[in-house]
Amino acid sequence: MLYWIIFIGIAVLSWLVSSRLQKKFEQYSEIPMPAGMTGRDVAEKMLHDNGIYDVQVTCTPGHLTDHYNPLNKTVNLSESVFYSNSIAAAAVAAHECGHAVQHATAYAPLRMRSALVPIVSFASNIMMWVLLGGMLLLHTFPQLMLFGIILFASTTVFSLITLPVEINASQRALVWLNRSGVTNVYTHDKAEDALRSAAYTYVVAALGSLASLFYYIMLFLGASRDE
């Protein structure tokens, strides 16, 4: 019962955080940047100001699909960020470039997260099937459930490592936005608010993953005690 209370609470919190992020993005997408810079302009300037010239800024389809790809060194901005002259676009573009700066400076948590990508990709493909089979065969073949827990734990570790990576990228973005003069007294607080709202989504995701991991561990331990 306690788990379900926690699970429902996190689900509601996740919905609230996601709704708040959408609202903030829409709100700050209506406020133009004083310098008239688009998301693409902001990204290219931040990269060059940090001495990074081997990273390409590209436009990718979708909404809030912005990401940095360390494999091909591209900052991929959604159309609503790439072409937009707004506080939201500037904040998102600078945040993604923060990851490029992390990559260029060999930021340790980013390296750890990148090293986990193949493991997490493999775990994500089979994890739910293994856990489902593990729950069905919990009393006859508990090792399958244990294997599923190990797979799920790898995704939880990935979520936890993602937190400092995302927070640090936002910190780098905000410092640069202020130092470079891209934001001013009026716009900087709004850019910070937008990035803070985005960071909450990663916190909720990590909490949800921890709660689910705890549930699977309790199931496994409960079955062990019954034997």
C-alpha cells in the first residue's frame, strides 16, 4: 500500500512538473530576446566563446526534442528553438551547448553517463519482459527476478547520474548567458526559471525510478522470506 501511495504521488508530481514546464516554455517563448538572437545564434555564439568549433548546430523535428549528441558532435535544436528569438529558445540552446562544453572539458559525470548508454540501451530493451517473467516465476525461478532488478538498477543509476549532468549544463548556460550579455537584468531571471523547470523533470524521473526499484526489491525479498 505504501508503494502505491508513493507511486501515485510521483505520477501526479510528474504530471504537474511536465505541465509546468510546458506552461513556462510557452510563456517565455512569447518574450523576445533584446539582441534579436535566435536559438541557433545563441548556440553558435556559446560554442565559439568556449573555443568549440567542431560541433555543428542543427535543426531537428519535434517539440522539446533538443539534445546534444556526443557521438557526432551536434547540438540538435527543435524548430521552436532553432528559429525562435525568445528567452525560452536562448535558455534551451545554451543548456544544450552546456553539454557540448562538458564534453569538450571531459566532465566526469557526462563521461560516466556516456559509458552507461550501451548498457542502459540493452537493459531497456529486455528489462520489462524479464521483470514480468520474474514476477510470474518468483517462487520457482527467483534468479530471473534478480536479473531483472539488476537491469532496472542500471537504468536507475543512469537517471541519478543524469541529474548532475543536467544541472551542471544549466549552470554553465546561465553563467555564459549573463557573462556574454545575451541576457540582461530583465531576461536572465526568466531564463533561469525556464531551466529550473526543466531540471525538475529529471528529479521526478529519478525519484520514480528509485521508487520502482524499491518495489521490485521488496517483491524479491518478500518471496525469499516466504521460502
